Amino acid sequence: MTSLATKFTGLEFVNPFILASAPPTESKRKILKAFDAGWGGVVTKTIGLHPVENVAGPKTIYQRTSEEKPYVSRMKRPDTVSHSSWNWELISDQPLEQWLPDLKDIKEAYPDRMVIASIMAGAGSEEEMDNWRKLATSCVEVGCDALELNLSCPHMDRKDMGAHVANDQEIIRSILKAVTEVVDVPIWVKLTPATSTLVDAARAAYEAGGSCISLCNTFPSLPLMDPETLKFEAEVDGLVTSGGQGGLAILHQALLRVSDISKAFPDKEISGIGGIRGFREAFNFIVHGAGNLQICTAAMEEKGSGGVGVKLIEELKTDLVEYLERHGHDSIEAFRGIARERIVEHSQVRRKSDDYNGGYLEPTAAE
Ligand SMILES: Cc1cc2nc3c(=O)[nH]c(=O)nc-3n(C[C@H](O)[C@H](O)[C@H](O)COP(=O)(O)O)c2cc1C
């Protein structure tokens, strides 16, 4: 029988599909249900040490579109399909002290599934580095297989956290130094896609000891306003702020970011995230170099699954096995990264005539 077992960042996954850090992994109950359903691993909802209080309204909305009048809205209408999620949920409000026994129990119940603890603290002071150290050591002590550093949540209040850190290389290096000094497990680094310095940030993370880049977190964005009610589809007292878009609508942008990193660091590991709903999207991340796939919105949206994607993981596994068998492949390694060299500069793509000179009248000095 074809095996979906995958080695990634030195860890053995029973299959490459894992639930991303988000509501599907926010509690012991949900994580156990996810493992029951067959997920190869989870990245826990991000655990921190600072006070967390979410907005006084819905934290997440699911936006849908339809063939007839194909506008995007959370509004319930017949015959719609998923377009994206939008959320402004903060990191976990469950304290570390409660997470630790839960993580231990989860790992004991499912020793063959990978538990990656997502953690987040601030930046710019030794006190914050101590917070990273504390989070890292406590999660590893209770059996977590790896850590994912959340440097990418697009809507934290504090300016020294999440995407506000804006892929600052010095901050990335300082956090990785703090964490790698105290633990000896693979460190995954989840960066924000919303900067022009993503590749430099990835370099800093890999050089400072990061085992993989996890990409993408949600993209900073606004919810839509209803033309009739003049309400935003998510708001509190008429106000809204930048939140994060996930789901199918971010797939193409996420693939470009993954491809950028994969081309710059072809030998390094990438965990692909953003808009995966089934095998075809997962396949696209793999051909750009991802060796592991994380899923959030599609799992949350699956009705009757308690928000953990019970049918989804079954389908992902079945479709991947079917593809591998039909093509005579042993594992995803057979097609991982095959698109890498086919992503080129615009100027490298053939034109209809031979005399086009890349937008210049005459050949440039460099030619
Ligand atoms: C409601 C919600 C909460 C999330 N919370 C976190 C979080 O705590 N930490 C984190 O790293 N990412 C968080 N994410 C981002 C997801 O892990 C994932 O990167 C993103 O949703 C893109 O994947 P998707 O297109 O499969 O949804 C959250 C996403 C959603 C929708």
C-alpha cells in the first residue's frame, strides 16, 4: 500500500497534512478529534504570556460568492461557494499553565502525530527574550515535537508582536537566538507575507537556526461594507481595523511567496499554507517546494466536523494516494519542487517576435 509518511524538518509525519495554528487547534478536545480524524499533526493555536482579549463581536467571518450576482459577502444566499475567511482574532487566551498538561495528554494519546507548539512573545528587550525562552522550554518539556514562532499575526495590538515586527531581520535573529539557546527541537518560523523583504527575512531565519519557514499567515485586509446598511461585515460599534484574509482567495498570492523562498533557498524546508481546500491546492504548494501542508479555513468551514475538517483530511489522503499510485510515485518527493525552475523573470518569457528588446529601444550596455 502506498504510504503517505513524510519526513519534514527531521520529524516523521504519518501524512504531510497538518492543521494550522488557529481555532481548529485551540483546545485539547479539538486536537484529539483532529488526530482521530487522521491529521498528521497540528500547529497549536498560538500560545503567549501576555493578556489577550478579543474584540466584542464576531472574530471570524466566512465570505462566499455565487455564479448569479457573484459578489463576495458573508450574507447567507443559496448556491454559494467559499471565497475566503476574514478574522481579527488574537492569539490563544488559554494560559500557558492550562496548555501544558493538555499538550502532554495529547502527545501521550497520539505519540505518532506531530505536535508543533506555536508561540509568541514581544521583541526588543531581554525580558521579552525570556518570555520566548519560557514558552519554548515549557512546551518542549511536555513533549512538543517542534515549535513554530509566530512572527506574522497581522492584527496584534502590541507593536512588538506578530506582523508588526515586519520581518525585521535583527528581531528575527534575536528571537531565534533566544529560543535555540534553550531547546533542541526543530524551530519553524511563520513569517508575514505582507512585506517586500520576505526573502531577506527567510534568510535571517534559516541562518539563525530556523528549520523551516511556514508561509503564509493571513493577508492584512479589510472586511466589506454593505451598501444598504453601511455596516462592515465585521465591526464593533461601527468600527473595524485591519484583519487577516485566509482561504481560497489567498492561494495564488501564497504560492508566489512560497515560490520566492523556494527559489532563493532550494535546499531549505517550507511548510505551505494558504487556501488549501483539497489535493489540487496542496499539489501546487508541493511543486513549488513545500514538504508539508497546513490548512485552516477549509477545516473550519466543514459543517458537522466540529471545525476540524474530518471529511477534508480523509479526502486529502485518498486523493494524494490515488495520485501517487496513478503516477507510480513513492512519495511527494517525486514531484516536490518541480515547478521551481519554471518560475522566471518576466523578461525571460518568449515573445511573439524576436526583435523585442525587453521594453528598451536598443540593446542595453549589459547585453
Ligand atoms: C480565525 C483564525 C485564527 C487564526 N489564528 C492564528 C494564530 O493564532 N496563529 C497563527 O500563526 N495563525 C493563525 N491564523 C492563520 C492560519 O494559521 C493560516 O495561516 C491562515 O488562515 C491561512 O491558511 P488558510 O487559507 O488555510 O486559512 C488564524 C486564522 C484564522 C482564520
